[in-house]
Amino acid sequence: MYSGSTSVKTTAVYKENRIFIVQNHVHLHFFQQNSQFSASFAQFIEDMNHTLHIIVTLRKEKIMKIYTLEQIRKIEKDIPLMVEQLEKGYEKYSLGETVVPPVGYLHFDEPVGNTYIKYGYVKGDDSFVIKVFNGFPENAESGLPTSDGLNMVFDSKTGMTKAILLDEGWLTGFRTAGATLVCAKHLAPKHITKVGICGTGTQAHAILSMTPYVLGKQKVVVYGYTKELTDAFVAEFKEKGFDIEPAYDVNTVCDECNYIVTATTTMTPLITADMVKPGTHITGVGADAGGKNEIDASVFAVADLVVNDSKSQCTVDGDTSFALKKGTIKEESIIELGTLIHTGKGRENDDQITVADLTGIAVQDIIAAEMACQLLGE
Ligand SMILES: NC(=O)c1ccc[n+]([C@@H]2O[C@H](COP(=O)([O-])OP(=O)(O)OC[C@H]3O[C@@H](n4cnc5c(N)ncnc54)[C@H](O)[C@@H]3O)[C@@H](O)[C@H]2O)c1
């Protein structure tokens, strides 16, 4: 019987987002039997297994790449491509060409927080994506970002990890704003009086920043939860060259704007039917779970066209769910965004009231993550 010490020394370098194992040295020193033998041998086996696992994984060239927000943000310049890809993605979703399980959702009470796990794949695609997005609104009080998250991209033929996108929730804002642009393309009135934004948080920033890509330069009116938040948002966007004014109540937004996007965490509806003028389009992105409700059920009763990004999600978690419960709309009269794009049946004239309820679907995350991977050379 022999005993001794073993050490497994792995030298690795982190270069261009890859982890390379440079050297693996296994030192074995066997001595006469002593009481430490069993323990050190077991540790040796464990270390070896771990090291071999890393080597085998790397040798197969399934080298995981980790990307930071700074790298991922480069897809920002491709907004037209994002809109085009999203349109195709929505169509595939509504035609049943995707696999999208129900959204994983966690709610936290103190402080209030929401975690969403959205995942799935487009049939025939090389990758599948799992996204985690966290929204913790009270972070704003301590100066922390209100959202964070990441996307994991896997090979759909082997299940191997392709990339981890540490996007800090940014991709969600980008693809949500992209979704509002898809709705603008198909549902906005031809002549826009003013663009109205309700909310001054992360999504509102992303949405307004990207709006000119489809609607061109427009006058903007913004309503925030408080005067301070509204004024700060206006000052920031004026600095960026936007023609923007504050509104201190939602009535003003509805009076002046015929294209409105709501992106708040409110549970008390902001917009009711009596506020909405003929010809208005409203896209709501805020009500996505947890009892949030921005567009009152009464608006659905006066709408000529009600669009859901996902009927199965919106009828449970979106503004649409409240309208269904109150009986101001019937499920059969709702059209999915992908079906609308596929059939070309959008807004028919500038007098119609149209509503798009978006809860955010995994297909958007798949598209955003795959776009980022492609740009980053995956
Ligand atoms: N549909 C989607 O795809 C999608 C994607 C991302 C986020 N979201 C949802 O959009 C909402 C906003 O997300 P965010 O990341 O901008 O959050 P955020 O915390 O950064 O911003 C929330 C905004 O809502 C405002 N607000 C809160 N209560 C309000 C009230 N009663 N009246 C008016 N304004 C009020 C806040 O002042 C803030 O401007 C959240 O509910 C989030 O879950 C939806």
C-alpha cells in the first residue's frame, strides 16, 4: 500500500472571450502508507474528473463564449434588421413554427421584484435560447438599474453551450422597443399628430430612442409617474435632439397624441375609453404579469382592432386578460400580431382605434440573442 499527495495544476488564459487551457500538470507523489491516503486519493480523482471534463469540453471545440453588454450593444446599429427579423419571428410563432413553453415567472414582495424566464426555439434553427430578465423597480431609489438579466444560447443539435450574453437586460429593452416598431409599422395612423409615451423607465427610454426609425422625427409628449421623473426624461431627450414636451396627466397625452405607447408598472389603468380619440393607436408593453394593467378594459370595447403578441400570454397576463374578465372583448375577435403580419390585415383607415397588447414572447429573445451572436461571430 502506498499513499501520498497529488496536485492538479491547470493554467488557463482568458483571451478574446475564450477560456484556453494552456497546461495541465498532474503531480503524483506516492509515499509509504499513511492515514491521509484515502482522502487525498479521492480528492485526486475528483480533481482529475473535473479537469478532464474541462479538457474534453474544450477539445470538442464547444468553447463557450461570454459576451459583455459593451460588445452586445453593437447590434444597436441594426434596428431595421431587428424589425424585419421580429416580423418573421412573430409570423412563425403564430403559424406554429416555434416551440415556446409558458413563461417562468417569480414574484418578490419586499422589495417588489419580478423575474421572467423566457425560452424556446424556432423549428429548424441551429440554436435555442433561455433568457432571464429581472425587473426590480425599487432599485431606482438606491441608484441601481431597475433591470438586469442575461441570455444563454445553446446548440439545438447537441445541447452544448454556444454563448452567454451578459446583456444586463439591455437586449430585452432593445427587442421590446423593436416590437413597438413592428406595431407602429402595421397599426400607426398615416398622419401622426404627436407620439405619446407613458412611463419614464428602462423600456420607455428604449422605445422612444428607437421610434424615429419607423415613424421619423415626430413631436413627442411624455407622461411620467411624478413631475420630477417627467421633467428629467424630457430634459434627457431634448439633449438628444427630440422635440419633446412634458404632460402631467394622461388626458393631455390622449388629447394631443394619436400614437401612444405605455410602458409602466401600474396596476391602476392609465387610459380609459373616454380619453381615447378616433384614429388613435395604443401599444401597451407594461402589463405583462403580476396584476399590472395600463389600458383599461373599457378601451377594448371601443377598439376596432385588438392585437396580442401572444394570445395564450395576453389572455392570462396582459391588459387583454382584464378586458376578457370584464366582458368588454371576446377572445375570437383578437388577432395575433404574427397573423396580422401574415395576412396583411392591419389598420384600414385613420379613424380606427387600434390596440396592441404586448407581453413579450420568447421568439423576440431568440431573435435578439441570435442577432447578437451573429454579429459577434458565433
Ligand atoms: N412586454 C414586454 O415585452 C416587456 C418587456 C420588458 C418589460 N416589460 C414591462 O414593462 C414595464 C416597465 O418596465 P421597465 O423596465 O421600464 O421598468 P422601470 O421600473 O424601469 O420603469 C417603470 C416605470 O413605470 C412608472 N410607474 C410606476 N407606477 C406607475 C403608475 N402608477 N403610473 C404611471 N407610471 C408608473 C415608473 O415611474 C417608471 O417610469 C414593467 O411592467 C415590465 O415588466 C414588458
